[in-house]
Amino acid sequence: MTYQKIIIGIDPGTNNMGLGIIGLDGKDVHVLGMDVLKMEKLGDHALKLKKIFDTVLRNIDEYKPDELAIEHPFYGKNVQSMLKLGRAQGVAIAAALYRDIPVFEYSPRKIKQSITGKGGASKEQVAGMLYRILKIKGVPDNLDITDALAVALCHHYQASSPAKQGSSYSGWKAYIASNPRRVTKK
């Protein structure tokens, strides 16, 4: 099947990194792939970063995405953890840029709000809503997977929202003139 757009969503991490790939077909969103990269057994941080880079590149080469969306690190008290998480995110971004894939970052709060309507939603609430929206069959055994799908879906919602463009319109006529593909004629 040919999709109008393919988005890879990434929930970065140095022990577990979630990947979710969605394909857009008109108004329908299809899950093309989902996985978690488990790296707990790799002791060397540099080896974890290489594995992240290789995995992101492999998924880009396999799915041929148009865009990559990634959760940007939240603020934490542990500086070492934040540094490692920032490196993991940077390596994933570098892999996308290496293949000339545009990258978009979203805060955890924005992602949760896009999926559930509540920025303070739990990971379980996000996963539950994704099961309904995307009609996922079977439950992924890791919430990093559903977090990654949530990043991809958040990006889709943000990219297709007229408010995202930052434009203001003087009325419906101006809106329609600026957004002709959003208008359907009966």
C-alpha cells in the first residue's frame, strides 16, 4: 500500500528506546511497525549510542519515512541521566538527518495532551487511548512502544492542525483560501 506520509516516532532512552511507525492514508492512520530497542545488557554508553544510530537508520531504510518525530527530554534532577538521555536523542536525530529526514521535537506534556486531552496523563492512559484511536490488536509488552506511537500521532495531529501554521484568519473566506485541501465539496 502507498501512503501519503509515513512518520517514525521515537521515545528516546538509553535502556529502552521505543519506535513507532505510522502511515497516513487519507484520514486513516495505520500502524506500520512498533518495537522497543532494549539495551540494558550493554554496559558501555558508547555502544548503546551506536546501537541507537544503527537501529534508527535501519528503520528509516526499511520504512522510508517522510518525517521523524521525537520526544525531547524532560527536565530532571539527575544531571547524568539527562546527559545520557540527551545523547540518545541526539544520536537518533543525527541518524534522521544523515538520511535527510526532517525532525520534529515534542515535549512529553504536548504528546500526552495531543493523545488524551490531558498533559498530565499517565503512560497507561496514553496507551489506552492509542489502542482505541489506532485499533491496535494485542497489547505491546512495553509502554515505550506506545509512547513512540504517541509521538508519531502527536506529530500528525500537530502537522495537520491549522493552528500549527501560526496563521490568523480574518474569516472563513481567508481560511479556505489558505487551506484549499481541507475543504470538501458535496
